[in-house]
Amino acid sequence: MKYVILFSVIIVYACSNTISHSKLNRICFKITYTTGNKTGQNTIFSDTSFATYYDGMVLYELPYHQTHSFGDTIVYDSLKYHYLLCRENAHRGYFLNRLKDSLEQIVDVDSVIGYNSIYRHSDIYDSLRPLLPGTMVKTELDQNRFMLTGLVKGHYAMDSVHLFFNTAFPKVPYSLSKALDSMYQATLVNVVTFICNSKDTAHYGTKFTLTYGVDTARAADEKLYENLFIRLAAKQSN
């Protein structure tokens, strides 16, 4: 399936965003892959993760589904989160099932988040560069945001890519594309690619959309998050 390979890391969705006066920088990541045809649109895959940065430390919130079944029927399915707390760029950190857990279970950072494509991906520009046209149209959205749009070069019909940038996005270590951030002196926050697959007879007329993005998201209980980072700093200073 060529469309999965070519567009394996693309697009950004917005998460809830409210003003906070805390030192916390909480970032939301969402990746969604959908396909649509004459019968409607269906979501194939969707995943949301969070990372919170605070004074050189980071808390990763890793999603998983808790499922209960009765025979062959799923009767309850809820989204839950595990947590990984560590220093930025550290090789080892603490794994938690709840934010109030004690800091005891030490784990290898890469072994916990290495499977998560949101946290571990190559620069998106590496995937986009062979596809991007030489000229893209720039549209100013407001004082801090702009969009670049162009038709994608490839084997598909009416394919397009949309890059959304924000010059006022918080400065955090995570980046969808350090190359594009530097090139346009702004943070890439959304990449949207539409793929109208008219060349593949097996999927004729099917449109694929892959979204992969980042936005700010305020914690419901900022004090709880801050206390967790304070506990880590105190534990490591002993």
C-alpha cells in the first residue's frame, strides 16, 4: 500500500488550548488516519498523547485502551494513560500508573516510548521533501499563524499538502520538523495531506487523510503536575 509508506508521518490536530500562568508547558499530540469514499468516512487509526515540560524535566503521558469483554463482545473500552517521568534527554526515568504514585519503578526511557511514533519519528521534512512542489502558496491566517499549500508531486491525483506554522508556539524540545522550523522561523504545528487514490484500481476513488500534529493543552490540575516534578527534583538531589 504505497499511500501508507509515502505518508507515514504527516499532519496535526488541535487539542484544547487555554491560557495558563504556570511554568508548565503541556503539549498535546494527535495522529489520525482516515479513509473516505462514496459510502462515507471512517477513522482507521487515532491516537492522542501528551508531554509536559517543566524546568528541564518532562512527563510523557502514554495512552492505552482498557477493554472488558463478555464472550466475543466488547462491553467496555476506555482510554487510559501510563506515565514516564524523567529529565530531558535522560536514558532512565520513572514509570507510573497514576500521577500520585511514588517514584520507585525505574525504566529505560527508549524501551517505554520507543514504540510511540509520536515521540520517536524522523524529521517530517525528510518524508515531505521529495513530494513538495518547488513553489507553495503562503496564506496569512492571523498575526502569529500562516499556512503553506501546494500540490504534491507523486503517483496520485489531486494530492495536496498543507503546512501550518505558529510563530508564538511555546519553546519546547519537541519538534515535528526542526528543519522546517528553522527554514520559516516558526513552529510547524500542523501538516495535512489529502490523497485521492485514482491510480490504484483496488482503491479507486478513495480519499485518504493523515493528520499528525501538536498543540498546547492545559492540565486539569496543574498543581498535581508541578508537585510531581518537584518530587523528581528532590529525589535526584538526594
